[in-house]
Amino acid sequence: MQGFKRKLVYASLFEALAIVFTTVGLTVFAGHDSSHSWAAAVASSTIAFLWNFVFNGLFERWEARQPRRGRSFGRRAVHAIGFEGGLVMMLVPLFAWWLDISLWDALVLDFGLIVFFMIYTYLFNLLFDRIFGLPSSALPLESQPVQAKPAAPITGTR
């Protein structure tokens, strides 16, 4: 599975599970009621869903230009850190506003989620790639579809 379909399935599965984890985390560890936590989880997952398409599109464009193909531990770690880092910049202000807490308190609250989601992102990607295969940007060049080369123009006549 490649292209937009892959990104849609990936982001939908990832965020559906993220809503569950975030709701439980905010309810249990932050002491907020479940309806308030659920609303924050849905809002954060909506932002993450959109960020997912932007970030993964940029990451795969970068990845496709790399001489070494595949997804090593290092490349997966860079992906998880980059994705979560961008998300933190968007979600900390949202949590501060929604939960009526300071930015510092929101960052501290989000820290547990950051650590959890970096691990979750890494493991989810690993499992997703094993089930659905690597995206074309990570496949070895020889296993990608070969485009036909145009025929050489005929020059001269006999």
C-alpha cells in the first residue's frame, strides 16, 4: 500500500488509538474528568492527524533523496522525535488554554505524553511497516517500479 491511501490508513489508525491513550492519560494522571479529557484528546488528535500528513510528506520526500535506503533504528528515532517535537509546539498552548493552566504546567503535563508518544510512534511505525510494508521512499531502488526509458531518437537515414 502506497501514496495517499497508505497515509490515510496510517494516520487514522494512529490517531484512533491516540485518542484512547490521551483520554486515559489526562483522566488518570492529570485528574481531569473524562469528558474534558476526551475533548482535549479529540482536539489534539485532529491537529496531530493534519500534522501527520504534512510531516510524513516532508519526511518521505527527504528520505527518498537519501543514498541509504530502508528504515534503521536511527531513521525511525529521527522520525519519531521530529514528529513529536512539532506536535509539542502545537499542543502545549492548546492544553494550557483548554485545561486553564500555565504553559509551563501544560509542558510538564505534556512531558509524560511526549515520552509515551515517542515510544508509541516508534513502535506503531515499526508494526505498521511490518504489516503494510515500507513506503516507496524507504524501498531499495531496485525494488521500485522502473519507468520505461524513451527510445533513442532515430538519427539519419540510409
